[in-house]
Amino acid sequence: MTAPAEPLLALRDVRVRIPVAGGAIVPVDGVSLDVHRGEIVALVGESGSGKSLTALAILGLLDATARLEPGSRVLFEGADLAALREPALRQVRGRRIGMVFQEPMTALNPVLTVGAQVAEAVTAHARVPKAEAWARAVAMLAQVGIADAPARARQYPHELSGGMRQRVLLAIALVNAPALLVADEPTTALDVTIQAQLLDLLRAAQRERGASVLLVTHDLGVVAETAQRVVVLYAGQVVEEAPVAALFAAPLHPYTAGLLAAMPRAGGGRRELATIPGTVPTPGAWPAGCRFAPRCPHAWARCTAEAPPLHDAGDGRRARCHLVKEPARRAQVHAPAAGAEA
Amino acid sequence: MTAPAEAVRLASGAQRAVLAPTTGSGGLLARVVRAPGGAVGTALLAFVALALLAGPLAWAPDPDRQFELATELLRAPSAAHPFGTDGVARDVLARVLAGGRLSLALAAAIVVLATLLGTAWGLVAGLAGARTDAAMMRLVDAGLAVPRVLVLLVVLAVPGGESLARLVVAVAATGWFGVARLVRDDVRRLRASDWVLAARALGTPRREIARRHLAPHVAGTVLVTMPLGVGHVVALEAALSWLGIGVQPPRASWGTLIREGTDVLVQAPWLALAPGACLVVVVLACTLVADALRDALDAREGARP
């Protein structure tokens, strides 16, 4: 599926450690993933799976206490961002990698006009006259679909709707034409209709500018609409990785299957939505063996005893489940589970 | 990274940002004046300032001039002496005007100095690492815990006579702790805000983040504390003068005037009443302005739908 070309972004064994009273937790525990040029990759997981921390770690934006462990590599355009110091990282942030944040209400400074905040992204990386930075900001705002951009640019964030603010955030991320866009739950705070418009904009950015997108989300609907490849995170680890169509057709990991079953579907009738029993274990309280085993309907003795590796399942698919290598048991599991669960 | 000079630069840049006009609803000052409380407060302050500055032109007597002791001693208010005369036959109105000029000048100097000190301290602590921050803020806690008037008694009661400079420095040096704590908390909170994270994510240099994203908010906080500080310091100066360690007679300040007046409160109540009333008016006006200022800043920052 994926070409052997060098990926634009490659996370290798990324570990984030946060010291806590009496030790340390590792909420991101050895995440590896690739984003190729022009590709939209979705990073999916429940709250607490470590997906947002992974996104922040790419740009070295972890807060003061959290640390990337030695050995973590963030390979981007020939450099290891994890090894770069602050001034060099600043050259990458906003210029080569744009970041879109989750909360359009709080990610904009309330006392600066939105135009000034887009222009700030321009002047942070280029010595251009103020007027030119402003002109580029206004043009960018128009490109992300803000009507009457010259007037809107002079307004403050509180004078704009949530959807417009999210467009402003997107404009800030795109104004320097970055090679990669990291979008952390960009649609979570928005109405469904606005969500769809924003996803269109993301896809347009990919199509027209050739930008790659790492889309962090918990919303599988968003994934199905937007991404080409999906990486599923659970308890700080990648549990499954697959092209989007294959993943939706036949998930390999029981966790992914559970997530899909929990999705409301049009025409599904008035059935109760399936849920995955229990919650994501908190970092520091991860079970031995497979981290999903306590919640897994198919777990057996081996699962609690031995942590499964991320098996390669062919066709660009990987899954962290013993079932991948036990075809007999897998057939047995899938036969009755398919209808009975629903 | 933030020396006091840097802080001053930050603060002044910030004020410009805060005072910049907003779209639609007018500038900050316009908002303050439009609010009912703000209008009253501003009008009162303007009236007091006008009276203090232009008063001597309309009301000529030298505040130190003694009128005829035999006839003009402790006279009740009259046409000749609208606020009456004091125990050595001086015109009380002239003395209240002169005292007000001194009291308010002292208060302004003290508040500016204390605000600069506190802002610088708070900025450094807020931007510093956890340990430096803790050490600096424990010192502020200590400063707040020690009774201020007691410290001032010790510092100002040294022999060598009256020194207005020493008074300003001493009162300012014991009055910046509250501002420092406010600024530090603001900086800490803002540092963790999403928009600062967003600014970092787009590669904005740290100094630029401090200037564009921290300073305007901090300036808002600081701006609100200043009028409140003026009211407080005028009252404190009066208290110190009353204790005999502030402004020394025969020089007039509202504090010394009240002190002189209390000695003869029963025979000549106007002596303490005139400067006392002025003090109340100024403190009240400052409070009203600070209140309106806070609301105006709030409306700008908040306005959360």
C-alpha cells in the first residue's frame, strides 16, 4: 500500500515520561508511526490514550514536567526534532509544521485582533514589512473561507463564531505553507455542519498544497471521511495501523472492533449503542500482558501473561494482538461475535 | 531574563496595547467614563485635581500665613475663611489645597514606584522556574505578613528629621507585595493558556510571547490596582502623619491637617472635617474608577458568548 519512499514524518519509539510523586508515568509508551507526503493520517484513541501528548511531543511543546525519553526520535525532513534545541525547533514550528488546536475559544488571544494573530505567524518566520504580513494574513483568512476577510481581520476573537475562530486557527497554521499540519481534535468543539466544512478545508489543504496532515481525533466518523490511513492508540501504545477502508471493513484488534461497534450508524435502527466495558487504564496502572486484556471480550490466559508485540499483518496493516498470529482462534472468535455483539 | 528596566518597558508597551481602541465600542477610557460609577469617579477626581491646581489662583492666602491671632483664632467657616481658621490662625482652605497637592503627589509617586517594583518582581517570579518562583513568593508572603505600619514606624522614626524622599521610598518598598503576587499569578496562568501554547506552536520567539501575549493582560491587572493603591496610600500617609512619622508640621498634608484637627475636634470640628472629607472623596473616587476600569477590561477580555 504505502510506497517505500521516505516518510515526511516518522516517529520512532516515542516515549513521554512525566515524573509524579513516587516515580514516573509514561503516558506515551513507544509510539512509532509514519506520515508520508500528501497523506492524511488519523491518530485515533479515547481520552487518556496519549494521542494529544504525542501530537505535542512532535513539536517539542510538552509542558515543563513532561519529557521525551532518550531514544525517542521524531524524524522530519532529515532532522530529528527530538534532538533539536529550542531555537532550531522554533524554525520548524509554524513554518514547516503547522499546528491546529482543539479549542477555538481559548487558543486565540482575546486582546489581539485575529488578523494580528495570523500576521504574527508570518512575522515569526520572515522579515517582512507589517503591511505585507497583514496582507498575507487577510489573503489567508479569505482562503479558509472567511467572508469579508479584510473587515474580519480587524475584529477580536470574541466577535467571531466558533467555526470562524477555528478557521482562523487553520489560517494561522497554513499561512507559511507548512509541509505538515498537526491537527489536534480540530473539530471536537464544533457543530456537525461546521465540522464538515472544516474537514473540507483540511482536505483542500492536502489536495492543493500537497500538505500532509496528522489528524488527532477520537471521532471515527471524522476519520472515515478524511483520512487515508489510521493509527489507533490505546494506553500509550499503537494497537492497530491500517488503511482506512481496510480498518473499517475488518478491524484486526478487538479494541478497534469495539470502537467501530460503538459508532452510531445511519439506518442502524433504534438499537442501543454498543460500549466497551470499563475505561482506559490510567498511566501507571497499566495491566501486565496486553493492556487491553481486562476489557477484551476475547482475552484468554496468554493475554494477561504476555504482552503482544505489534504484529505485521501484511498489506500495510499492523496490530498489537495475539490473535493475529493464531488463525484458528481468530476464526473461532469472529464467527459468533459478528452478529451476537450487535 | 526580566530586569526591572525590562519590566518597565514591558509595562509601558502593555499600557499602549490595552489603551488601544477596540472595534465598535470605543476605547478603554471611553468605557470607563461611560459606566455610571466610572463617570462619577472621574468627575470627582477631575474636580479635585482642578481645585488643587487652580484653587490657589482663586483663593490666594499663603497656607503658612498667620492672620491676626487675637481675632482670627479657630474661627468657624465664614465668607472670609470658607473652611474656617486653625489653632494658629491660618486659613484652613488654603492649607487643605496645599496639603492635597502634597498628599496626592506623594501618593502618586509611591503607587508608581510600588507598582513598578511589584510588577518586575512578579514578572520575574512568574517566568522563572519553580524553585526561583517559590523562593521569591515566600519573600512576598513574609512581606505581607509583617504589619506595615510597624515596619514604617521603625524605618521612619530614625533621627534626621523629615525626608519626603525617604517617606516615598519606605512606603513604596513596603507596598509592592500585593501587586507582585497578582502579576505573578497572572503570568503563571497565562503561561499555561492555550493561546500561549498556540503562539509557541507557530514559532513565536519567547521575548515576543512575553511582549504580545503576556504584557497586555498583566497591564490590565496592574492598571486596576493603581487607582485603588492611590486611595489606600493617601489614607496611609494620613495615618503616618497622624502618628507623627509622615509629613511633619508646619508643612501641610491631609494627614497632618487631620492630626492637628483632632486635637481641637470639639471646639473646631471643621479643622479635621475639611481634609477628612477630601480624603474620603478621593478614596471613593479612586475606588469607583478602579471598579469601572476592571469592568471595562473585563468586557474586553471576557465577552465570552
